[in-house]
Amino acid sequence: MELIASEPLIADPVDMEIDELGRLYVVEMHGYPLDVSGTGKIKLLSDTDGDGVMDKSVVFADSLILPTGILRWKNGILVTDPPHVLYFEDTNGDGRADKKEVVLTGFARSNPQHNFNSPRYGFDNWIYVGHEPAVTTVLYAEEFGDQGSEIRFPAAPEGPVLPVNAGGRSIRFHPDKQELELLASRTQFGHTFSNWGDRFLVNNNNHVIHEVIPARYLDQNRYFPVANATQSISDHGNAAEVYPITDNPEHQLLTDIGVMTSACGITAYQGGIFPEPYDKVIFTAEPVSNLLHADVVEPQGATFVARRLLQNKEFLASRDAWFRPVNMYIGPDGALYVVDYYRQIIEHPEWMDDEVVASGALYNGTDKGRIYRISPKGSQPLDWSMNMDLGNSSTGKLVAMLASDNIWWRRNAQRLLVDRGGDEATAYLEKLLDNASPAVGRFHALWTLHGLGELKPEMIEKAMRDSEAGVRRTAVMLTELYPQYKKRWKRTLFGMHGDPDPKVRHQLLLTLAGYGGDEVSGVRRELLLKDLEDDWVQVGTLVAPIAQHRDLLAHVLEVYDPERPAFDPLVRKLASMEMQAKGFSETVPLLEKILVADRVDGWEGPLLLGFADGLKSSVSGNGDWLRLMDPMVKAVFDHPSLTVRRAAVQLLQTRPWPGDRSAEKDIGRAVDMALDRERDVEARVVALNFLELPTVREEDREELKKLMGPGEPVPVQTALLKILSRQPATEYAAYLMANWQMFSPEVRNVAVQTLLVSRERMGLLLDGIEYGPIQPGHVGWMNSVRLMNQSDETLRNRSRRLLSFEKGERKEVIEDYRVALELKGDPRKGLEVYQENCAVCHKMTDKLGYAFGPDLASLRNRRYENILGDILDPNMSIADGYDLWSVELNSGENFQGIISSETPSAINLANAGGQEVTIARKDIKNLQALDVSAMPAGLENNINHQQMADLLEFIKRTNLD
């Protein structure tokens, strides 16, 4: 890892580009977070002495507001600077742009963390721009309240127009052709492509997302709207745990700690010089935690799965709290370049404590910035003084570069070939199609020929038979761009239904949506049933025009196999489409038949649930609805299938309960069923769900409150909460506060959700936090963020005060031990302190100790003084999920411990030393949360100042791997 550029040559870098002549452009965003006066710049750096380190800097362009990205284009560069995409060119060779054009305009200038960004040259010769909706600002509406306008080419008044701010979706465009399109999804800061054109996205707490289905397929079937065309592919979850090593990290009020919270700059490694498995690695920057995360990404059906490259540590982490990696770049040398914004504070003041904003620290580091080069050991520095001169290379050389191991050469060669135009390259490209190794050269040759207008149908047909799945999938995709040849290759496409690669089959499914007739319907059904267990295959089937689904539901019911659970969601989706397309009246006879049937084949429940889904979007005649109510209500109580019972309730919930229909008898049956502890839990929950429909009498509600006891299954309690929450806010909140201590964690979570539906209820929730019995840790992190970022100023300020409040009753002890923060600790001796005092309750990763309290490895990214406070005053901030509970059994026995897990029928109670006991809910008489931590205060009686310093150093520094 080498530092190749730093201050004073650059400052506040957020993106970079190396052009075909070997010139390094850097985007500087000085204005973040609040300055919109036009301080942004593009710097052009050079290495004049050949040592691989930049030593000269020229301002190529300035007066930018908040520039977010750069791309080499034609003889200049494209820069994203909200609200515009700008083109800059140096026409006289002095190193400074003297030509400036607005290419696109209309994007919102919202919070800088969410502005459009990262122009990237796509494999298909379009330019892709990352984008997401404008973020509503509460505190800085004057600077960032702009919601954008229609997206258009200013130079083409009659050209294409996208909705205001592109509807918050990413876009792609052709500057030359003045073509402009919405993409299927959004991304925050950054996006990247695989070798075969798969696009990966990022969000603050979701570090790797795959865009599975492109936008062009999504609007063909109005009865099957697709709300999300992406798949989160991390096998270690959203808000994945990270492993920083930072000394005294800088964390703000709404910063989640120890997990992904600022993921950005996503980059697939395609440099060709790193060893395996780096050819499958996607890097993501996490600037709040001062690190780069790495995942090995492998195919999984129609999408992918991302697994950690390294366990319990990161690819790159810094002890420097100002290290802020925000972007990456693959250079012509195959190295990974890391763009370090280098600031003290990276969060936006919208989500900060007012004191921090007022401190003047927001711009600490604005005169600094770094770019690092990461390469295998023994690599030579890149000779920047050597003119790479790809731009002046012959056509033959450019075509040869399409087969390079390095994406930088492939992408730039393709761009230059398409930009030059003409037919000189065709013969070279045809030869490359025959001989390219690696196969990715054939992939680029196909798209380059398409960009030149020289791709012939026989080339596509040949590619359909290629040995490489990525090339075959590309060929199938390319057929869509030449509809005049549909008849010619129809037979070949149909014959590909048995392709061994699931991604090829998925693309074929999508492409065949553009074909009509019974024959294509048969092929698509075969593809569907072959890969039925892949959710994206079901989606890929149903996005086709509704005409292609004629009789599909009947066929699926005919071949329905209850041993294949994937049939159920398919039946539900198809039934929803059928209800919307045909209408309620036409489905009434089938509904009646299912509701009164004595036997079931398994598909009836999913079918009714689908009808309920579709009914929400269609109109039902009042007469038909009233006629169907009796069989629906009867099915709720008497049908032999629980799935049909649930579906009957959901059908009823699609319309208000008729005011003239008596519900007294039905309510009585539902109350009796809910109270009957001998019945199946699911049946009792169905009864409670039914009671959400009619108005429940006060006496019935009081009777039902008996079900909130700790001996009741969690689903019963949470279903009841939804009924009780219909009471007036103050009455309902009073009930919750009076019984809060007996609610288990899952029940509490639902209770909190019911208090977040209005400002009045949020205020009552805050009352419970301020005056008891609710602990801040009971609210949950995301709910806390929601409260602390309310538009209502009173709620927002009160939430921030309460949810970041520390009681600190042991201030004198903590103050006495602050001397330990000044002592030099020894982690080896700290291990001894840990083993003697902490191991019985706390694990240190999976190597040491018992999992009773929080894993101490999760504290590594906290400040020393924060860890000290947690140790000496454990009641100050009880970690979510680590409340101490008292359990009284019907037998009179008593237990205490932490609820380590729970199911509808039992809880697992954990104690120090790894002791656990499982308790059936039916045996519990009383469950009470104790307002104390399971960790006792008074640890200082066993640990002196030096031992505390050693323990802190052990927690912060020890790597047990």
C-alpha cells in the first residue's frame, strides 16, 4: 500500500479517473457538508520524476458546487455536480478546461450523501449514473431542500424527458444520441459492474446489492407491479458487522456502531494482478468505521451470494479516526486505488448533536486528502511519466485490449473504438469473436460491434452456442435489440431452455416475454417449473405481458405439488393477477366453492391469499361482497385448513365491516377461540386477527387482556396488541406502561411499533422513556433513529435528549478510573484480567469466554472512555437484548437470567458460565424485567488502575485470529 497523492496537491477527494493518456483526474468536494458556494474542483495530477508519486497539480475545472463523480468522455470529462451533468474540455492544451457544457440537468441538490453520482461507462456503451430519491431535510432546507425537476438534455428541447428527479431512480444516457432512460433501482454512492455486466449497488447499511431485473422488463404487466428489482446478496446480512481497529473513533449521535452504516464506493476488483479469489471480490468502503470491507461474490441461481473474504477482520482498516475511504478505482496497472476523503467528521449535521455542529469541527481536514495504491507485494510503481498513449493506439491494438485481464484497458478500448466509429475495426472484432481468450474478450467484442452498428445476426447466433455462459447470456440479451430478426433465431432461443447455466435460463425467460404464441408459453412454463425454487424466476415469468399468462394459473394448479413449497408463492401471485385482470364478480363462484369445501389439496390457501392481495387493487360489487361474507366468516372459524382461515380473514380485511351487519355472535366465537388455550396457536391468532375487523366491546377487550400474560405464546400477545392499540392513545399507552416489565423482547418490539404511528403516540413513548418504565435500549436502533430525526422539532429534540442520555450514578468511580486512560496497557496482561473477571460472562469473539453478556470484540470500535464507562457503570446503558429477567413458575420456582432466545411456546434463559434453562411458557406465572444490568457494578474492587488499562488494551487490540 503506497501513498501516491496527498495534500497539498489534493484535498477532499471523492472520485478519480485515469484517462487513456495516463492522466489522473481527481474530484474535490470541499463544500461537504453545508457549503454550496461553489468551492468544488477537478484537479489534474502528474508525476514528473517517474517515482510513481504525484508531484504536480493543476486545477482543471473549478466553481463546482458539490461534485460527486467523473468519467472520461470524448476529449474531456463528464462531471456529476447537482443539478447537472457537466462536460469539460481543454481545447488549447494548457491543462485547464476552457469549454463547459451542461449535458443533463434536473437532478435534486439534496443532502450531499444522497445526490446523484458516479458516472460509469457501461458494457453496453451507455453511461450509467448512480442516484436515489432526494432526502427530506428538516434542519437545512435552504441549502438542501431542492427536490429537482424533470431530467432533460438542455440542448435538445424536443428530446426525451424523465420524471422529476428521475423518480429517485438511477439513470443511463447516451450524450451523442441524446437517449435517456430510467433504470430499475436506486443506489446511494457508487455502483459497479461484473465482468459480464451484472450491476451491483450500495446503500448506507446495505453494502452489496444486485440489480436482478433491468427496467425494460418491469412495465409489461400492469397486474404484476414489481416494487423491488434488487436482491441483497450478503450472507452476513444488512447492517453487517464490521471489525474496525480505530483509536478513539469519531461517532455522532445517530451513528450506528459496529455495523455497516456508511457503505459506499462499491468496486468489483477486475485488475487481473491480485491472486485468487480476488477475481471474485467486491470491495465496499465504510468511512465511518475507517475501513474497506471485502466480499467474495459467487453465482447463486439468477443472482449471487456475497461471503466475507476474511473472518472477524477487514481487508483494510486504519487506527486513524480521520481515515475516510469513500471510493475506489482499478488502474491501468491492475492496482486498487483508494480515495481517502480524510476528515474528522464524515456524518452530515442533519443527523448530529447540535453541540458538534456548533463546535466548528465540521470542516476539520478540508485541506487534506489522500489516494493510496494497493498492489501485490513486489509490484513496481506505475510509471506515470511514461505516456500510455492508448488514445493514439491503432485500431488493431485497441481491439486486442478488449481481451485484457484488466477492466481499465477493456473499458477504455471499447469506449475509444465506439467513439472513433467507422468499419475499420469490424474485421479485427470478428477475429476476436473467434479466438478471444479469455472469453471476456468475446463479450466486449459483441458490445463493441453493437456500438459500431456492425453486429450481424450470425454473430449473435454463434454467441448463443459459446462455451462461456456469460457470452451466451449476452447473446440472448442482444437479440432484443434486433427485433427484425426475431423469426430467424426464434428456434435457437427456444432450444436454449435446457442451458446448464441458471443465469442464461433466467435471461432467456425475460427475453422470451417479447414473443407471443402457445409455443413460447410452453417454453416459458418449462423454464419456470425447472427453476421454481428461485424467486427471481417466478418474478421473471410474471413480468411478461398478461396475454402470456392465459391458462397459466390453471396449469400450475394442475401440476401443484405440496412437497414443493415454492408453488405456494407462485399460486398467490398468479391469483392476485387473476383477481385484478378478471375482477371480483368473476371469481365469486370459485371463492364460494373453496370457502365451503370440506377437503383441500393445498393450493386453496395460497389461492385465496392471492385473491385477497388482488382485491385490494380491484372493485367489488356490494351485493357480491355481502353474499360472500357468510362463507368467509364461517371459513374463519370452521374451515379444516388453517391457511384458508387466514386467507378468509385477509379477504375480509380488504373491505370495511358493514355497519348494518351484526357482529356480536362472531365476536363472541372469536373471543372464545382466542381464550381457549387448548387450541392450536395459529387458530387463536386467526381469531384475534378477525377481531381487528368489527368493533370489540369493552368487556370483551378486558377479557382478552388476560392473554398478555407471560405464559401466552408471543404470536397471541402481539396479535392482541394490534387490537388493544385501537383504543385512544392515552388509554393504550397507560396500559402498556403498567405492564411493560412483563413484556418479552419480541412483544416490546411490537408495542414500540404501535406507538410510532402518530406524533401523539410518539410523545407518550418518550414519556415512558423519561419517567419509566421503558429503557432506551428497548426502543431499538432504527426506531431510535426515526425518533431522533423527526420533522417535529419538539419531538426531535426531546428524543435526542432522552435516547442519548446517560444516568451515570457512579460518576465518582468513573472519574477516579480515568487515570487508566493515561496509562500504557499491556494486552497480554489484559488477557489475564479478562480471564479472571470477565470470561465467565463475556465472549471474546468465538475463541474465549461464555456468551452471557455482549461479545467484548464488538466494543473494539468504541472509545476507551466509553468502554470504561460500560465496565464501571453497567446500569448506565443496558445493551439491547441484555436485560435481566426474573421468572416465577406456576410451581413456585424462581429463575433469573437473560432471555437469549424465545419461540411462541418457550423462552431460553441464560446465565453466567454458559448455564441455560428452557422454560415452557405454559409453566410461567410471572415474567418481570429488572431495571438493572445482569453485569454487577463494583468491578473496580477487583481491578486496579493499571489492570484496567491492560484490560482496555486487550479489548481494543487483541486479534485472536
